[in-house]
Amino acid sequence: MKKIGAKFISAVVLAAVLLSGCGGKAEPSGQSGTEKVTEGAAETKEATETKETAETTETKETTVTKETAAQETATAEKGEAEPLKAAAIYEKIKSSYELPEMYEADDEWLMNYYGIDAAKLSDYVFAEADEVHADRVIILTVADEKDLSDVEKKLNAVLEQMNSPEMLDYLPDQADIIKAARINKNANTLYLVISPDAKGIEEIIENGLLGR
């Protein structure tokens, strides 16, 4: 009887142990649920930061590209094309306006009559009309900036000569266009236009100096 009772007690104890094992909260061999959630949140945050960094970098690169393109466009718009040669500009003038018969001076003429040393010029056109017309189209590009003042003085002497009382009395019907004439400057280029169409001719010269 005692033997049967002992076996019964052992069975009860074993059952209790087994029930305790099944009903209790056994710890998993790996991470807990809380640790998994924390790790998942960290991975999400890292992925978000990586995406934001990539987007910021891409935005900066796009901005730099746009700024570079804008600078290139601005440079092109500034008209940095090669200026046209004086002869090419003069041809445009002749094709746009009817000028009287004009004589184009050479190096010797410039020195002998106006004291302008052609050696100081990198390019020029010095066109003047016959004795009964005051028309002049003069474009002088000075090679060295240090000579600019000297050449301008010589060109101013030409304008003063045209404005002399003798010349104004000689060409009274053209006195107004002579008095209206001015020496213009664009970088190292000086130009003087005496003509009823001076404004339009000067515009052609300006465009030519901008390569247009």
C-alpha cells in the first residue's frame, strides 16, 4: 500500500513539474520581443537617415549643376564673342546705308595728314568722303592700352579740325551733323562717325565690337 502511495505521489509531483513547465513563460533562446522592436526601430532610423543623406547630396549636386549652367549662360549672354574686324564692320555699314564716295586711308596717309602712327593700331578703318561731304567713318583699335590716350588725342584733333570755323563755313548745310559728332570708346577701340545716319552707324559698330 505504501509502495502504491509513493508511486502516486511521484506521479503527482512529476505532473506538477510538467504542468509548471508548460504553463510558465519560458525565455526564448534568442532576443526578447522588446529587443527585436528596438533593433527594428534603429534599422528604420538608419535607413531613413541614409535616404535623407542621399537626397541632400543629390540636391546639392543638382544645385551646383544648375549654378554652373546659369554661369555659362550668363557668360554667353555677355557677348564675349570675338569682335568683328573693322573692315567687316565697315562693309556692314556700307550695305545698310548709302554713303557718299569714301576714301579709305592707309598707314602713310594716317601719319602724314593726321599724325596717327598705324604701328600703334591692331586694326582700323579710316574712311572719309570727298571735299563736298563731311561724312567720316573712323574705327581705330589700339594695340597697347598705354597708347590709347595718345591715339585719342590725335582723333580728337581730327574732330576739332572738322569743327573749325573754316570747315563749318565751307559746309554750312552739314554743320549740324559735324557739331553732333562725338568720339566713342569701347575697350581699346575708338570710333568717330560724322553722318546724317550717325546713330544707326554707331549701333552697327557697337554690335560689331560685340561680335554681332
